[in-house]
Amino acid sequence: MGRVYLSTVAVGAIAAFVMSMFSSVALLGFFGFGTLAILGVDGLACLSRRPLA
């Protein structure tokens, strides 16, 4: 995976975390966007251990 891809996933995970805090659909948005943020960070952790192209 390239560095550009990893950086865009990081930006997406941060954006999902911020959206989870300010979502207008209460708990559904909190858990939905929060899960997206957690999966993004977890994906970054897995992908960053591989050699970059």
C-alpha cells in the first residue's frame, strides 16, 4: 500500500471520529461513525506493518 493511501485512510478515520461526536442521529450515528473510525485505525495498524510500495 502506498503512503498516499495510508494518509487518506488516516484522514478518513479522524473524520469519522469527529462525525461520531457531532452526528445528528444520536446513538446510531455515534456507534456507526465510531465503528468506522476504529476500523480505519485498525486497518492502518495492519497495513503500516507491511512494506510500502
